[in-house]
Amino acid sequence: MEFDSVIRGGTIYDGHSAEGFVGDVAIKDGRIVAVGEIVGQGREEIDATGKIVTPGFVDIHTHYDGQVTWEHTLAPSSNHGVTSVVMGNCGVGFAPCRPDERDMLVELMEGVEDIPEIVMTEGLPWNWETFPQYLDAVGSRQLDIDVAAQLPHSALRVYVMGERALRKEDARAEDLAAMRRLTTEAIHAGALGVSTSRNLLHRTQAGELAPSLFAEEQELLALAGGLRDAKAGVFQIIPDIVSDTASEFDIMRRLAQASGRPLSFSLLQMPTRDPAAWADALRLLDEANADGLSMKAQVFPRPVGMLYGLNLSFHPFSLHPSYQAIADLPLPEKVAAMRDPAMRAKLLSEAPQDPNPVRMKTVHNAHAAYPMGEPPCYEPNLNDRIDRQAAARGLSFEEYVYDLLLEDEGHRLLFLPGANYRDGNLDAALAMAVHPQTILGLGDGGAHYGMICDASYPTFLLQRFVRDAPAGQAIDLAQAVASLSDAPARCVGLNDRGRIAVGYKADVNVIDLDRLHLHMPRVVRDLPAGGRRLQQQADGFVATLVAGVVTYRDGASTGELPGRLVRGGQLAPA
């Protein structure tokens, strides 16, 4: 056979061209070797007639830093056509790390990214100390998709400063020099970039701020200097969401100037701040790029979805004192206990208690949640908000939601549009998604195991904004495919993928767009120590190939593991 595989007769959206075209794709030795009308045969022939053929999708904002060390499947991302992910975002991760600092990083990841401590304690092999050693450990793994890593600032700060990193101390001159040197070392070893967080919501379970939150601007400039010294890498940052947009943007501009490298930052329409803040950020972003800076905003094409339920991390009674006695029971026993009239009366009489203000706010925000059904609705009717439904029935929110949580034997999920859903529409999400200086991301795959399941956004985008879009809200299919593949790949320097063209890595999706369907998230217990996480399946992905190997067929894993660690930026094919 002339080729390893040939995908025949599909409508190809190559991630670059303005329009789709019918043709074949030939693959050999993990690369695309021909596109068009292919005469030769492949050992495997994939019939794509009536389907669309796209590059594999690239998700640049994930947190698989732990999961990549204990399992081979990077789900839920790999269930939605994603073939390459970037981890180490938000300044959190597990390297560099000395043995006596491991608990500190575990506590931080538990609080910031909602990964249970027992899962990390049981799952992490800790066969590294330095960041290059961590890359070596990941590089030994066989995976269903490719993964690239960034150096996390909080871990780096603790590694350099020890306990001083948590005592709100400023970095000394020798600390700054060490951080700059270690950033360069990480890039030379294969890190894709460096990441940090200035978001005050990023705390440990006990409510302590993430170490990166104590950093002054000179410390961030040291990280930027490390990128400049390496002459490579990207800078990823979560801005302070409560600061003035202009002043925060000025800091990011200075970081981009100091590094001479691309910088990206998270941008959402927040529910409680200036409704025009996101638009102001886009205006400033346009100005920065016009001035020659390489800056992008990472945006999300639907509401950031906080989920509540008796089987999840939070629900309206999860921080009530009496609930703690049943919190760890199996779900059927928990439901039985909550159906006891005495327990009901006790919980309804109590209020949440927790020293962590973020956890308290999370529970309080459940008042604005909606029941989630099958299929899941990510733009619910405002009248269906649980507190409004309770008022319409003459009940308190607590009385109404108590019974709601017990429906479906305790499996009922509640959905809170945590961002990008002001005034009950997706207008801001759409405007951000199609802006020329933004990149789709923020799905957080590998994190928030019991709170969020947003890694499914590629399926949502193709379903909601392409196939089923109302008039005036449609994204052109070619543009949508490019925004999921070529654009994010180029943003972080993975220039060898994201397109269907000769010489490019053979990461490919065959999708039945008419049959594309996103299912409601469900809870599974397949993490180390029986840990819980949310998974979300989709119909319509006929085949996904990584390096020319079929990894998923009709949504089911084939068991093939061609995915590997990607070390650093990659050159585009000649």
C-alpha cells in the first residue's frame, strides 16, 4: 500500500482556506503527504463522504499536569476532536518541586483547580524535582493526544523562595535572578512558555492566596526576561479581575515588551463588574497589536459553566455543618439521609460555614443557577432561574432547591452561567470569539473535576454557532474550524499542526456535522483512589487521528496511544 491511510471524499476545511472543498487526504509516517484526488491506496481507507474533514483541534488552556502522569487518556478534551493540549496554565502545576514542598503544591492545586487531595496523593509519581526532569517524566508517557507544558509561576516561586513565597514577601535580587535563569532553563528543556496568575480567586482550600499573587511587577518582569534570554516561549497570564482594566493591561503590555515574545491573557464577560470591561480590553488589545506587540486574549465561546449537585464538589448545602456528617457517603445513602424529614429541617435551618471566602461565594452563587437537562442548555431562559422558580411557587430558595437536588435519585445537576451570560444572551461571547486578536480556550480540561466540564467547547461551537446558529449569530464553518485548530496552534508556536496541508502533522477529525450532539455531563469515579470527575460525551465524531493513527472511532477510544510530549515551539513544514 502506498499510504498508511487515506480519508476519502470528505469536505475538507483545512484550517487556513476561506472555503471547504471536496477531496481526499493521504497520510504516511504520521504526516499528511497529499491532499486532493488521491489515486493510491492506504492500508486503511476512511470513507468521509457527506462528512467534514478538519485538522485536529488545539486547546491551549488545560490543566492536565497531574492527569498526564497517572493515565494515558486526556479526557474530556480528547472526546471532542482535540488532538493537542497545552497545560501548566494559571501559574499552577507540580514542577519544579522539592520533596518537602509537594504538600504545598497539592494544597494549591486542590483549591485553585478543584482536584481532590487524595487523587493527587495517590496518582502523582513525583519522579522529578526540576522542571526539565518533569518534562522527562511526561516525555516517557504514551497518550491519546499530544501535550505541551508551560512553567508555572507559583511552583517556581515556592521552589526558589521556600516558605517566604507564602509569607507575602517580595522576591530578593537573588530570587529574581534565579527565577529568570530557571525560566530560560525550562524553555531550553522544552517548556512552551511560562504562566502566572493575578486572580484573587486563586486560593488554597483554606483560603490562602496562590504564591503568584504575592509577586510584584519586577518578579513578573524576571519571568519575561527569562523568555527573552531563551529567545523563545510564550507568556500566559490570568489578570486581576477586580483591578482597573487599563492599569492591568498596562502591566501586560510591559511584560510583552520586556519578553519580546507572544503574550496571551484570559478574558471573560464577568457578571459583577463593568459590563463594558471586556470590550475595553479588546480595544486596548487592538492598540497593542497595532503598536507591534504580539498579544492575544484567550476567550470562551459559551458561559463558563459551574455545576452543582449532590455528587459534585458544591451545592447549596455542601458547607452546612450538618451536611458534613453525610458528605462522604455513597450517593444512594446520602439521598436517603436527606429524605429524612429531621435532616431536611436541620439543613434548612442552617447557614453555610467555611473560612475560605471563595468557597462561600461559590455556594451563595447557586441562587442564580438553572436545572440542567438532556441535552444540556447553555443559554437558559432567565425565568427558569431556580430562585425565580421558587418565588413563583411561594417557596424559599432553600426549600425548592432541596427537593430539586433529590430528583433523579440525586443525580440532578444545576448549571450556573458563571461568566459570558449577562442579560441572558451570548452576544459578548460571540463578539469575543470572532475578534481577530482572540484565541478560543479556557476549557480547563484536567481540572475542576467536580465543578466544571467546559472542555467540550469545540463541539458546542460547531453545534451552536455553525450548524444551529440563529440569524445574525452564525460563524462561518471555515472560520470556526480555523479558530479551533490553526489559530491556537500558531498562537503558542505549534506551527507543525492545525492545518490539513502537505507536510503537516496528520492530526485530523472526520465529523458528521448533521449528527453532532453534545450530551449532558455525567459523574464517573475513575480517578486514582476512586476519585470523581465529570465527563461529557458527544455524537458525530466519526474518527479522530493523531499522527495518522485513529484514536477515536464514533466517539469510542480505539486504545491507540500515539500522543507524546511536544517540546517547545515547532517549525512549520517547508
